[in-house]
Amino acid sequence: MRSYNPPTATYRIQFHAGFTFKQLKEIIPYLHALGISTIYASPIFKAAPGSEHGYDVTNPHCINPAIGTIDELREIHVLLREHGMTWLQDIVPNHMAFHAENTRLYDVMERGPLSPYYAYFDIDWHHPDFAGKLMTPFLGKPLEDCIRDGEIKLGVSSAGFTVKYFEQVFPLSVTAYDLISEQLADSDALPLIKLFSSLYQRATAGTSLDDWSNQKLALMAEVRDLSMLQALMDKVNNNLGLLGKILGKQYYRLTYWGDADQAINYRRFFTVNELITLRMETPEVFNEYHTFLHRLYRENLVQGLRIDHIDGLQDPGGYIDSLQQLFGSKCYVIAEKILEERESLPREWALQGTTGYEFLSFTNHLLSNREGVLALQQFYQTLVPGQYEELVLEKKRLILERYMGGEWENLVRLCYTLKLADARVNRDLLKQAIGLFMICLPVYRLYLGPGSGYGFGGGSGSGGSSGSGFGFGGSFGSSGGFGRSSSGSSGGGLGFGGSFGSSGSSGSGSGAGFAGFGAGSGYGSGYGSDSGQGDASLSEQVAFTFARMRSLNRSAESAILLLEQWWEQNKLPFLMRLMQFTGPLTAKGVEDTTFYVYNALLSHNEVGDSPVAAPVNFHQLMIFRQQQTPHSLNTTATHDTKRGEDGRIRLNMLTLFVEEWKELIGQWREINQPAPLLNDEYFIYQSIISGYSDGISVERLQHYVIKALREGKVNSSWASPDEEYERNATDFISRILQNKRFLDTLVPFIEKLDNFAYTSSLAQTLVKLTAPGIPDTYQGTELWDYSYVDPDNRRPVDYGIRIELLKSLKDLSGPALFDYLKSHRKQGAEKLFLTYKALHCRKYFPNLFLEGDYLPLQSSESNVLAFARVYRQEWVIVIIPLPDLQPVVASILLPTGAPERWKNIFSEDVIEAKGSIGADVALKNFPVAMLIPENI
């Protein structure tokens, strides 16, 4: 018996200055009418000014004033309660913004060890390169150059003294007060000398942040004329030598922003300098951070929590336990967790599930023609030779060396600090082994330590073979053809052997090379290749990783053995720290790099998915889902997905028209010259296909392609943009979208794809709404969604159109309804109608969908999927066509005891079924079917 109350259906809202509590309040009646039970809110706590997403929290103890107030949240609560709705809140325990408005962090920078927040952030104060100072990497060039060019200046305000770098403001550490007050020589300066003395005494008295801030304000208010202080600051600013000394006495060290990629003493979110992480494993940090959130929960303004980036925490299991102790078992809690093949949530975690990326993957593969996927991969190999698996390893290596070199070096140093290694250990080989482990780990991270669950549960999966299936067949051929050399790389560094060199992503930096990582090293894609297998145990994950490491680099065997011993001996302080970086490395190396470079079929370059994932047994996965995590979210679009859910489906339809696609690509390559490099040209064509919506926005596509080029780090990058190449790519887009010969073949082909894509998009939506799990709708996607990655998928939603469409749909019936659906197909009326009808069915039968069994229904043909949900005497049957060029004529066998008369909730057709249902009959008047017993 569950103690918590799960949602019936969630609706994700992205709050920012352009969409506030006020705007949400206006659409709650619409969302209720649609059938939504729960607002799934992006972070609502105070964030960096101008934040478009809220994940850059500056103060977890107040509502972000850019989006509303606590009183407005209370008003929303009243409205939600009137509609029987609830609130699921996204929280960010891993990191905060490195920003002036993060007063906790800036107190550390101002008062150093005397700040109560000195141990709040994940900072290594003992890093040998920083002498007890916090690295602050936000300068556009080295510090000395900034001082020379007059770009750094001291300043003063009613709140105290600052260090200014253009628009950025940092606090002046109290340790520098003496150097400044020494510049006050005459007797008229006595009040100012006294001011500095009083400030220092108060700062070092162990006062709280609030008290210190108030005392500063009071003392500064005693200064009658701030211009005297400003004149003092100007005097210092004009003395560059003195300014340099003062900056040297700060509790932080200002550095060039790019230096953080090779040396750093704070843990970042991924590789983002502007996001500094927290020591959430510390009880004092946990309690302080969650104080205001807990108040909102006690006030019943929040009923559920979504944990962002749980993999960044040192002890995710321990965090979940602490969360449950604080909020109790009645709070619905899910976590953002990307599960790879043969991986599920640790069983010991007191979670209700995940945010649903694994469901996206399952459904995406279900709605792709498998033979077509393989054919497109083969075609892509003729255009751009190379294998996905080796490209992943290469890009993870690039990220580790070029962008996470500092984190990598810190891990090596930690081994010596913990006395796991001594002078007898070859440091370069140890560094190779640690890097190899991070690169070769087949999942985002492993879970260690008390309360963390170990929970990969070997053999507990959804049936099938119990063998390990770890294959090492095949070899790395040449991976050339993905483009020219990576922008910003300087060569050298970690060498993976000859086969990787030609792919053009050589890294920068120094250190030992990964000798022998290349051709003939024998790594195949055997891990998780049989989706019928059970989950891989922790020991299997580790064993696979070490086997892969040895296949890539036998010269580091001694260090690999040492690392292997640490696993066997459960050296948790090091291993738990290591796990905080394997997830970011995978996310940056795969999601944010490889997915923009390997372009065989972009629809599977998606968060939680893989372009080379094994075929899924959808029924087995859903049975397992119902048994293990029935209240995980079912998602098909989020703020992090790479493209809109319907654009993704349209790309999937390429798997039905491979030969025609190949012919078109040949034509387009000929008529659209000159073009970017072929891999980028191929990416652009697919992006046009996925983003086309009664035309295409040239500007939106151009912005998207620039981002894709920089994320791919081959022909441009964020660190070193190649603006000429980018301009050539955007000019290419502008030119071909005015080319009549191109458009005359493009538009009819998209229309052909849409004849199948519309149906498959409806199928995707229906499965999301009816399969085990809680259906989640990302804002606006109740109509067709052909967006690109953020920020494009965070554009304003036109709720006026949606409200008008829903009202019309509710007012119509019979032939008039279906005429309306047909005439408004391009707007997405069918998708909205399906969502409305299915969600209200869920509301009518809540236990059926939350607790009901999932029964696979046997079909006489492979181009139809059908299943039933059964709870006691309640039934529903779902029938969808799968992507195929053949007509749907399958017969669906019904289980013993099933009702004999059914009603399709979409078409209102009544169907006689004595032992079976004809799919063609069920789908006669609507592309998909959801059947309930007629007598309901």
C-alpha cells in the first residue's frame, strides 16, 4: 500500500521572466480541462538575473522575484486545490550559481574561513596550485593583462567594497582592508581608517551572514560622503602595482576563464564555470539548503519533488534517505536519472521513479522501422566512415583531456592524499588508468557506500537470457571522416593510437598518453546488446569496464591492477569522488558532443537514447516498468531533449523510405553546392526535415546549427568559434531554403513522411498516456512539436490557440468533430483531442492506470502493437500501428475473461469482439484506438 499520492498526469512549466506565476494562474483552468492533475514546475527559487531556466539558483530560501512571490504561489495553490490539482517541484541540490547574488558564496569570498559557508561549497582549499584561494575563472584574459588594461577596478557602494570586472562584481576580501587603509595618511582620513577597522572587527567576529550584512550597511551608512571612499578606490586603481597586491590578498584568485579546463579547485556542474557545486552530503548543508523548500511542503504548497542531476551528488542514496526523513513518505519523489541498457534504479532508493528518459528511448525505438534504421546506418557509413562506439570513446577522451583536465588531475592527486598510492606508483600510468576507467564505464556512474543501493540487481530484469553477453568482437577501424581537426586543440596529450588520429579530434594538454588505444584493440559493442537480459550487477559493470580498459591499453596494466584492487577493497572515499565525474564526462562526451557528430539518424541522438541501441522488447520492458517503477514519468519531450517529439517521429519515418532518401541526398548534394563538410550538410538536411512546420524559420535553424557545430567541437566550438565556417553554414541554409529545385523535392517528401508521421506521433502520445508510468506533457507539446534543442524548445507557448482548439473539440461530436480534426490537422488538433480524451479516461479510472496490470496482446502481424491495462474488473485496450508501408490487417487476440463489446473513446465506434479484434476495424475512423468496455 503506497503512502504517497502520485500524479495522474503532469504538465511541465518553464518559469522565467517571460512566463511567471501570473501567466500560470491564467492557464490553470485550461490545463484542468485538458486532464492535467499536476503542475511540474521548473526551479522557482531565486536565480541569476535573466535566468531562462532557474537551475542557476542564487538563494534557495526565497522565490525568484523575476517569476513571482510567495503570496502569488499561495494564490495558485488555492486555485489548484479548487481544481483538485497538485504541484511537483524541480529542485537543484547539486549546484548553485557562481554569481554576485549568491550571497553564501560571496560571503566565503569576502570573509574566507570565518564565513559560516566556508565548507558549504565543494571547494578544495588545499589544492597546491591555489594556496587556499577559490579559483574564480571569469576573466577574458590573464589577470596581469586585465590589470594592465585597466579592466579590473575596486569600487564602493552602500553595501561595502567590491572588485569590478566590466559587469561582474566580486566582494573585496577583508584581508585587503589593511593595504587600502594604509593609503589614508592625513588626519582627515581618521573616520575612514576607523571604518576599515570596524568592518574588519565585525567581519572576523564569527557573525552570521545576515548580521554581517546588516552591520556593513550600518557602518557604511555612517560615512557621510561616499565620494571620499571612491576617491580612495580611484587612487588604488591608478596604482597598478598596489592593485595587484590587493588582488593577491583576496580569498579568491581571478583567472582567465579557459584556465579552469586544466586546473581547478571547485567542482563545477559539468564544465560550466558559472555553476559551483555543494557539499550536499554534509548534514549542515542539507538542512540549511532545504529549509525554505520544507516550509513550502509543510504549508502544502508543494506535494512532490523532482531531484535534478542526482548523479552529481557524492552519495545519491544517502541524499534520498535524508530527503525522505525530512519530507516523510507521503511526498512523491522522482529523480532525473538517465538509465543505460541493462540498468535500472537501485532498489534501495526511496524513490517513486525517474523523469522518464528511458521511456522516451523505448518508445522511440518502438516507432522506428528496425530494418530501415540499419539501412540508414549503412548508408551513413558510405558518406562518413566510422563507428559510433569508437567515436563515443574518442569524444569522452576529448572532453576529459581538453575540458576536464583539472578534474582529472585532482582525482590523481586525491589518490596520493588518501595514501592509496605512494612514490612507487608510476603517476602517469595511474593517471592513464583513472582516465581509462572514466572513459570506458558503460553507464553514467555507479552507486557506492551505505544507503546507495549497489542496485543493478543482476538477473532481476524483465526475463530473457541470464548470460552476461559481454562481447569483445570486432575492432576499431579508421574513424576518419567526421570533419577536420577540433577547434582549439593543440595536439599531443592523450594518444589513443593511430585509428583515432584521422577523426580530427586531437586533444590539448599534457600528460601521459593512452598508448595502444586504437586499431585492433578488440572492443565491440557487446555490453547490453540483448535487451532481454536482466540488469547488470555492480560487479558486472566494473568487470566490463576493466576488460574494456585492458583491451585498449595494456601498457598501463600495473596501474589498472592497482585501480582494480581499490574496487575490490571498497576504497569508498576515492571511488565515491570518482563517480561524481563519470556522469559529467558521459553527458558532455556523448549527449553534448557525439550526438552532434554521429548523424546516421538524428532522431536517436537523444537524451536517454542511443543511435546503436539494441532492439527493444517493448512488452517486456513495460511489464518490468509496471512491477518496479510504475510511477516513473513517461516523457517524450523535456527542456533538455535535442529536438521536438514530433520532429523526432518524422525523422523516424525516414526508416520507411531509405532508397528515396538516398536518392534525394544525392540530388541535394549536387544542386546545393557549395556546401559545408558532408557530415554537417547531412545534419542540416535532417534538421530541416525535423523542424519543418508549414514552412521553416531560417533564423531558428541557423541559430540551432551554430549551436550544433559548436557542441560537436569539430569544425567550431564554444571555446574557439570558427565564425567563417559558421557563416558559410548559415549562408548555405539561407540559400537552399530559397532554392526552388531543392524545395520542389523537399516539401513533397516531407508531406509523404507526414502521411505516416502523423499516425506514429499519435501512437507515441497514446502509449505515453496509457503505458505504465505517469504521462508528462512538456509545455505546449499537446500540439505538434517541431522544435530544436534549447533555447528553441523554450520559446513562448501560444495558449490562446490551445484554449480555442480545446473548446471547439469539446463542443463538437460525430461527423462535425472529425471534419474539424481533419481541417485542423496541421495545427495538431488530433493530438490535442487524443490527449484530452485519454487523460480524462485516466481520471475516470485512476487505479487502472496507476496500479493495473500490463497485458501484452498477441497480434497476427508485426506492424501492430496492442496491450491491455487491467485492474480488477476495469479494462482498457490500446492498439497502435507501427511504422510500416503495409496496410494494417492484423487480428488482436484477447485474453480469457475479456469483455466482448468495446467502445473506442476516440471514434465512439462500438466493436464486437469474441476472442479477437480486427485492428483494421478498431482503427477505421481514427489512426489509433483506445477501447473501453461498452457498458462503462
